[in-house]
Amino acid sequence: MSKKREARIFDVDTNFQKKARRPGGISKQKAIERAQAEIERCRPEFVDWLGRELPALKVAVQRAEENPGAPSMIEQASYHARQLRDVGSTMGYDLITFVADNLCDILEAVRAGAKYDKDIVHCHLDALSLVTQKPYRNLSPDQLPELSRGLRRVFEQVKGSASASRSRRSLENAD
């Protein structure tokens, strides 16, 4: 006869949690202040970085169009779109983040089976070229409602195309 033992549940700190609790750390507020100061220090370099990253995205898109069957080319374009989205967000440029995020979603839909539509991708590249310009850089998507609504509508078309492609492939595989 075996004795039933009750299971004991206990929490184990992650490595990060252990390091965060070590003596000599700083308060959360102090860490946030330091991070904000570092972002402000990097802000002047952001414009130069944009001047390099946007052309890199355009080259990656061009390569993807020249090699339509190569998923690595779409991945490279996705990488640069994610860079623009993430760094734009960190720097507080909401409109850049919005357009780049939309492009990320479109490229992800293509990776999931949606048809690659050159016009839609180039529409977003043009929008990124616009919103990275000084007069638009600090705006939010709400301040350019026509652009925001238009890009959302375009993405909905792509999303619908991806769903239809997946359904069609599912039906073909079922036969």
C-alpha cells in the first residue's frame, strides 16, 4: 500500500527576478528615469538611423519581389519593418510605428499564404517615406485619420486574402 502524499506547490524565482532583488540595485522609478534619459540621448541619432533603415527596407522588398518564391526574402523585409516599428515605438513616434506595424501584419499575412500584392506593399513604403519626414514624424495616427483609415482598409483586404488562401489550401488538402 502506498501512502498518498499531497503535492506541494512552490514558486521559484527566475534568474531575472533573483538578479533584480540583489543588493545594490536601483528603484524601478530610477531605472525608468535612466532609460528615458538614454532614449533622449539616442533621439538625435534616430533620424540618421531612419535614413539608413528605410532604404534597407526598400531594398529588402525589392529583393523579395525579384525572388517571389523565397521566404527568406520576405523574412528580411519583415525584419526591417519590425525594426522600424519597434524603434519607432521606443522613440515615441506613433505614426511611424502604426504604418510599420501595418506593414509587418501584411508581410506576416503573405508568409501565412496571402497573395503578395506589390501595390499594397509599395503603398505602405510610400506611407513610411511620408511619415518619416520631419513635419509628420511626431504625429499620431489620429492626427492623420484619412491615412490611418486607408491603411487599415488595405490591411483588411490582405487579411481576408490570407484567410481565403488558407481555406482553399485546407479544402485542397482534404481531397
